Amino acid sequence: MSNVRVLVGTRKGAFILTSDGKRQKWDVSGPHFAGWELYHLKGSPVDPNRLYASQTSGWFGQIIQRSDDGGKTWFQPGTAAGEPTTTPEGMPKGESNKFVYDTSPDTGKPLTTHQWYDGTPKPWAFKRVWHLEPSLDDPDTVYAGVEDAALFKTTNGGQTWQELAGLRGHGTGSQWQPGAGGMCLHTIILDPKNRERIIVAISAAGAFRSDDSGATWKPINKGLHSQYIPDPTAEVGHCVHHVAMHPSNPNLLFMQKHWDVLRSDDAGDSWQEVSGNLPTDFGFVIDVHAHEPETIYVVPIKSDSEHYPLDGKLRVYRSRTGGNEWEALTKGLPQENCYVNVLRDAMAVDSLDSCGVYFGTTGGQVYASPDGGDTWTPIVRDLPPVLSVEVQAFS
Amino acid sequence: MPAHLRTLAGVKGDVTVEFDGEVTRRSILDALEKQYPMLRGTIREHVSGERRPFLRFFACNEDVTHESPDAPLPQEIASGAEPFYIIGAIAGG
């Protein structure tokens, strides 16, 4: 018997949705961390009951939460209440909520500014964690993508975090600028066949790859064409919204850019547009079928100035050919008066034999398809605006 | 403290901290964060130590938000007769 757990981050808390493998009847728990923004929750592939959550607030900053029992209870993995904040030797202990940019000459390159919206230099300042990506091998190792864009890593279950400063310091950082949502590192992909390879994406800088476990990085944006920047084919400056990979073929990547859907067959060294017959190729999410590396999903959004579906019809588009040829999936989705958005981390697929596809909307609905997108039903309809959706499947 | 910070710290109502030395905003917050380490970074930014913009401080009906963090606070605060308020701005939704 299989079970499914969907982790939903919203503007006002986290929700955990559970079902059996039929994915028809759902239990809903939450809100967890009520009133806080939950940008992302994700479980460890090694220990699925080990969950990490990014809890943030414009008032109170960043909190990292961890659960070791599948979300029943949560704690901050840093210094426990009542424990001293210094070691017996008097050294300050690390803290789970502390993300400090590395400007040491030994491990990073002191980097002072990126570009602001108007092109003026602006100092780097930590704001929040957008994405948490647990290691494929170790439940205590997690990568965190943050705003202002940088990549952090913990190897002690979230107690302390260190920046992988080679990304921010590799040379193009001073040209990065924020997208409308801020200058965020929102996508982290760990290659299951090459453990030293990490791919990240930043709005609005582009995609980057490390082949040495995050020590050194290079931009991988050849083939991207962005009319809204001074040089449309620049090395960096592209507003990449999301990147997805299928674990059986890690060199095959799919990208939803601000405008354009693209694919790469060489781990990002070059990209080709595959928007094909999409009614609009603006959007945020993109994901890949669990068992079919060439089957992909997007949710087209009308435009960069009108963040809702075209004609008020919520349609997921599926390509079974790795792009270019797309079909609209509408069964169970509202086909009139629908003006929600689907944000970049708000789609996920499960690994059951009949692949489940899930996405959440800014209108608070979380839709599930237990049959690869053929039919859809809302698990919940009235949550706060959904920021992220992840799914875990258990046998 | 604001409700969200009380939830984080696992406390209800007022919080009492005891320490030696002069009673200032800095010394109160230092003692608070020592007693409740999960609050570190939520009231003052981790690195700069600056107050988060949406938080304000009141003592004996006076707004001391923009006073020096090392300015001595009234004796009523030091003795515990009056509370030191950490207030969240009324903003957002």
C-alpha cells in the first residue's frame, strides 16, 4: 500500500496533505507556523520523515524549522532553549537561523554589490530562504537558496549554515539584478549520477552550474534570449523562473524563463526554445513526469504584466515530446473566471506507478492529478496563497 | 513581545529576565536572547545588531525606539515594576 504526503507552503503557514496511493481522499493538517510565510518545505530523500521548512517574516526575519517525524512536531535545530549560547571555551555557538555571507579571502571573494533595479550598485543583504534542497545521500546535509541570491549549505541538520561563496564570487555577481520578486536563488538541482554537480537558477541572473560540489561555478545561459535586457543574449541577466531535471537523464534540463520554455540536452551548456504551440510561453512552474523524461508540464500565464491564465481558463500544458508539441489539460480545472497564478516552486510530481502531478495557486487551491495530468481535482480550495508544493510518496 | 515571538519562544504573557549591570535596551535584549536563543536574529539583525524595521520599543509609556541602545532605562524597568515593551508595527495583512 502506498501513501502520499504533500507539503504546502503558503503566505500564512504550512499545510500537510496526506492520502493513500489512490490519491482521492485527503487529510489536511495545519496551519503549521500560523501567520508566517512558509516559502518552502522539503523532505530528505534518504529519510522521508526528516523535513525542513523555511519560515520567514518581514517583521522577524528567517527561521529554519525541522521535523524528524514527518511533520507531526517541529523544532529549530539550533541552540535549544535553556542551553548556553556559548561553548565552554566561550565561543559563540552557530545558530540555525543565521545566514551570513562569506566575504573571507580564503573561501570566497569579498563581494560588495549587485545591481539594483535601476542598474545602480546595491550591497548584498540577506532577506529569506526561498528553497531548501536536502542532499541525496545525507539527511543532515541541506542546500538553501536565499535572497539576496546566494547558496548556503548545512551538514549538521540545519544547526549552522555556511555559504558556498564560489557562486556569488565567480565573477558575474556584480551584474546580477533582482526580478520582481527579489533577487532570489530559487532552484537547486542535485545530479543523482554525478554527485559533484549542482545546478542553480537565480532571478534575474540566470542558471549556473558547479561540477566540483559547489566550489567553482559558471553561467550556463547560452541559447537564452531575453528581449527585456540590454544585450538579449548576455552571459547573465536572464530572469529564469524555474528549472527541472529528470533523475534518469540528468543532462536533460527544462527551463521556464520569464518568457520562453527551453530545453538543454547537455546539462545547461546550451539551450533551445521549445515553446512550440503554447498559447503563451510566459509562466513560472515547470516539472517533469516521474517516469517519462520527455514528458513535461507547464502552466502558461498570460503575460509579465498580467499574472493569471489566458482567458480566465486554468490549463496545464503537457508535452510528451520534450517540448514544442503541447496539449492542454483541462479536466477538473476551472475553465472560466479563473485569475490565479502558479508560482515557481508550486508544482511537484510523485513517483507512484501512475505519476501524480500537483500544483498550488495564489488563490489557495491545491490541485492533484493521479493520472499524469489527464484529470484534476482540488485537494483543498481555500488555503492562503500557495508559495510552494512538494510531494513525497511511500510504499 | 509580539505574539509570533512568544510562540517561537514557547512562552505566554510577559517574560522576565534577570541580569547584573546597567539596564539598557541592549542589555535587556542580550539577556532575552541568552534565555531564549530562538529569538536571536528576530528582534535584531544577526550581523549588524540593528533593530528590525517593523519593531519598536517602549518604556514607561515613552517611545525609546530611536534612543541609543546603551541609554539607561528608567528605574521602574530595572526593578520590574514596569514592563519593557517590544511592539510589532501594525502593518501588512
